[in-house]
Amino acid sequence: MTEDNTTAAPPTAVAPEPGVGVAGDVADPYAGAGEPKNRARVGSIRPNAMLFTSGIGATVDLPQAAVMPQGIDAWDKAYARMGGEPPLVLVPRLLEAVRRQLGNQVGELRQPPWLPDELGGDTTPIGIPTRVFPQWLRCTGCDMLAPVSATAFEFENTRKHRPDLARFIHRGCKGRLNKQGVSSQKARARVAVPARYLIACTNGHLDEFPYVDWVHGADKHRQECVAQPKMRMLEWRSNLGPQVSIECVNCKARRNVAELTRAGGEASLPNCRGRHPHLPSYATADDPCKGEVRLMLLGAANQWFPATVSVLVLPSRKVPQPADTVTEVLGLPPAQLADLQSIDDVKAWKKFGPKVMTGKFDGITDEELWTAVQIARGDLPPVVPASAEPIGYDPNYLLAPEWESLTHPTEFLTEDRRNGFKVHPVPVASSLSPVVGEVVAVDRIRKANAFIGFTRIDALDRVGDDATRIAPIALSGKPAWVPATEDRGEGVFLRFDEEHVAAWEAAVLRSDVWAAHCAAHERNLERRQSRTAVVLNADERMPPPRYWALHTLSHLLIREMAMSSGYGSASLSERLYAWRASEGRDPAAGILITTTSPDSEGTLGGLVDLARTQRLESVMHDALHRAQRCSSDPICAHRVPKGQEDFLHGAACHFCAFLSETSCERANRFLDRRFVLGLHGGSLDVAPLLAGVTVDAG
């Protein structure tokens, strides 16, 4: 798999720092690009990293610098440089889900800007615009601490095809001073690295650490030192761990950062200025930010939590329905829909419009399409009543249509090349019946992902999925489009017999082990959620027993499939369909294991081949047999949260069931081997879900 050649804006293109209460000018990411000392491109990341690990508002650690992807206002300048229309992700169901979160003004799902450098030419490659952040740097030679805007550091990016060498340097550095205050080292250029400290607040703001003000406080020398600050960051080892002090060279005032890590230490930090460095903007003086301020380390895990929406691109029905056509029309860009004012416009558009859009309506008559356009605009009444938005917490409303498509293949095309979907049923091995009711080989599948914002300090699910905690990705706060990506791949789908699952689940709900997990979940929510979070309903957030069992089985299968499919376990991911019957929704019990990639082909067939009857039977038996014993047993097998323990797993650990973050949809929570199979000395007080499938392989 190849990396996407995404481009970062040069540090020289960073906009001037705005004043408090004033939104800053969005810098042109390509102003001055291509100059001998500024080759613009400073690194590359994979397309999906822009959504899940290094997206807008996150700090991206490059080999010798740190940058932050800018908001979509700067991306618009990149699209303008590309010329033509931005590449779109046309998935109506994903667009509708994004609108539920951000509002109906969202009209498009855009793929990231990318235009490679012409071979042998002098053109500037187009990619994701970034800005230098943090802007305070520390010299690795003399420990000098200064912002980029000072004249102390110089940006150097002279190697066109070596963006990893882009760096800031301190020329004429003579190294650290000795006890006499002098240095005997020869002056030479030394690398400057990002200073590690930042401050963040629970409203999603992030700012530079106030080094100058924090060190001086109310000191009488403060004013003259602030006017021309000269700072150093000193670090040494001690028996209490690493110690870091910030010192003013002018007045010798010094403070140890360890003060901030003690109880009540963060009270010495200033109030949040409401800064969003990715936009850039500050809170207004009339409406200051009142969020809780925290000390934050550069690259800390709680600095940035993405808010994303992902769906599978579903196949078309064998017999298209009017409601399906309306849905596809609603997924068109607003500009395209506005041009269709009559049936003649519809005919011309179908003939001369972009094939990527018009192809969705092959087989639909002009009259049917024109009717759908009128319904989409509201000029005609809808074919069916609009679906009600989910009330309260509903993690399954996006999964339900996928479940219907995978479990009712007779109603949909088994091969839909336009939507990148192809499946075929596979006979179920007798040893897996009746627990496994159906096996479907997914030869081709397409997944679409959209980025709607991010949170800081607390993940979105820890604040009750409160949309007001999502930091904006546009200066206006109302984005007209959001970044999106598409992945293509293959997979295996397993549907479990509902009668068997329901009977097993009813028994588990009465068990002591389940009661212990529920109690631990309540304690976990009470302790983990932020003080600014809404009050969460523990029962509402607790997945049912079937989810625990299928989630655990999915992990066991992924670990086993990685040994036979040719893919590493980190390349395989799960999608679970596990919910009990509720009003207006039938129960579901299924696992979809896929491998996807953002390139044109995506996969090689190694995973879908495991869906064959004999191979899947072997994989299932081997996975269950291997999971019967863990190298941490008997500790792992007996693990159940007791007393004040609040961990969200039972008989599961890194040795037997945990997976990487790229594979697990719930961060290795809600796992317990005893729900799936019998363990030596740590079994559930009812028969496990796959008791009839477990085979002793010797």
C-alpha cells in the first residue's frame, strides 16, 4: 500500500497571529512556495490518517518539526489551485448522517486536495495545508526557547524530494553554558525542535504555553522581560523523574514545570483565550471561553479525539424504488441540483453531466428522475414519510440498513459495480450449525468515511455524544462541506441464528458475571466522564450480552485470520451488528470482518478466500481452540471486575483477545472469552454461546 503525497503549507505562509476576539486571516498555503529555501511540502500521511489520527486540529509530528492541518477554509485555497471541481464522495446515506450532526447546510463530501508534482517540473504539489504549531521552539544545542516569529530560528527546506529534512535551525549556536556562564564550543547551526508544552480546555481550544507570563508572574522585572523575552528550557534527571524548568535569561527568574502537575497546580494557568489555531480564531471579549484549562503535552493521547461517521456503501435494489431515487438525488451537490429546473434540464444533464453522478441513475427514466428532483426540493410531497431522527442515544441507526442488505440479498444486486459491492453466499459447515446461520463471502465492498470535527481532553462518547463539544472545522462554524475518504476491500460476513442467540442471552442476563460487568460499567462512567460531561445513562450505554460475545469472537477470528489471509491483524477491522429487538427494529446478530484500503483496488483476495466452507470451519475451530488457553491464565480466565474495579472486560487481555486500535471499534472494551467458549476454571455459570462449536484440536 502506498502513502498519499499530502502537502503541508510552508511555515513562511503562516498567517499573522490574530488579536483576541478577532478571527485571523486564513493564510494562502502556497504563497511563496517553490522558492529555493521553501519547497512547500513538509511530509506525507495516509489518506485515512487525515480522519482518524492526524486530521484538522491535530498536531502532526514530522521528523524534525510539528505542524497542524488547517481548517477547511484553507483547503478551499488548495482546491482553487487544483482547478476544476473538487473530487467528491457521493454517498447519500453518509451525507445525511453528517447533516444530522452539523446541519443541512453541508452540501458535499470532498476528498482531500491532492495534485502531484510534475516530473521534472517546477510546479508546487497540492495537498493538505498546515501551519506550524506549536510555534515555540527549543534549540537542541543551547536550550534557547523562542517563538517562530522571532529572528532566532531559520526555516530550511531546500531538498525538493526530501521533505523529511525540512527543519528549523539556530545558526551560530555555541551550545550550553558551563557553570561559569561561558561556552567553549564552536559556533555552528543546530536543530530547533517544538517545545513540548501546550494548554487545552474542555471546549476544544488549544493554545501555546504562556512561558513568559508564567515564569515572571507579578515579578517587578516582568514588563521589560516581556518586551524582549529571552528564555531557556532546562532539563535534567533526578530521582523523582525528569525535571524541566523554564528560565528567563534577562532576570534569571525560574519555575519548574512540575508545579503544574501537583494537586491544584493548574490553577496558576491563565484563563483560556478560546483559541482554535487550525482556523485561526480566538474567543470574543464579549463571550470568553469558560472551559476548564489543562496542561497538555505535545502529542498527548487526549489532545485530539476525532469525530467521524462511517458507513458501508449499500448495493442498489434489483427493482429500484422511488424512495431510493429521491435518496440518490438528495446526495447530489446543491449546485447540481439547483441546475435541474425542468425535465429538459434533466435530459441534458443525464446526457452531458459528470458520469460519476449521472451513472447513479442508469435505468431510471427521465420522468422518474424529474419527479425525484421535485420531491427532493420539496415541490412535491414525499413518496414515503421522512424517517424520524433517532431519539436519544442510538448507536445502531447507521448499521440497520447495512444489516438489511447483508441478510436480505434477494432484494439487492449481488454484484453492483457502481457501488463497489459484490457478495455470494457460502454453505455453512455442519460443525458450525446451528449457531452460525449464514455465511456470505464479500468479494467487493466500499466504505465511506467523513470527518465532522474533534474534541479535546474527552472523547465524544465520554461527553454523551454532545455535538456542542465538537470543535468547528470552519471559521463560520457551519461548514458547507466536510472531508471524506473512500476505502475498497473485501470481507467475510457471519450471521448467527437469532433463536439460539436470544435463548443464550436470556440466561446470561440472569448471571452473576453479567451483573458484575454492569456494575463495573456504572463505576467506569462515573469516574471517566469529564466534569463538564452530561450525565450518561449507564444502562443505555451498556451493550447487550450478544455484543460482548460477538465482539470477543470477532477478535479471536481476526487474530486467527491474520495467520492465513496474508494481511496483518492491524489491516483487518470489524463491524458488529448486535442488538436486541426494540420498537420498530428487529434483532441482529452478525459479524463483518473486512480489510479495506484507499487505493483503487484495495485487496488481494486473501480474506474472502477464508469464507470457503472448509477454510472458515478450520479458522473457527482453530481460533476457539487457541482461545481456550491464555498465557496469562489462570489470572485472565478468572478475571471479573469486583469491588471498586471498573475495567470493561473480563477474561480477555493482550495475550488472547486484544487487537490494535485500527481493528477494534470499541478500543478493546466489552470483551470476555467466557461468553464464547468454556474456559478452564473460569467459565460462565451458563453454557457459552459457541459451546456446540468448540472443538478440541489436541
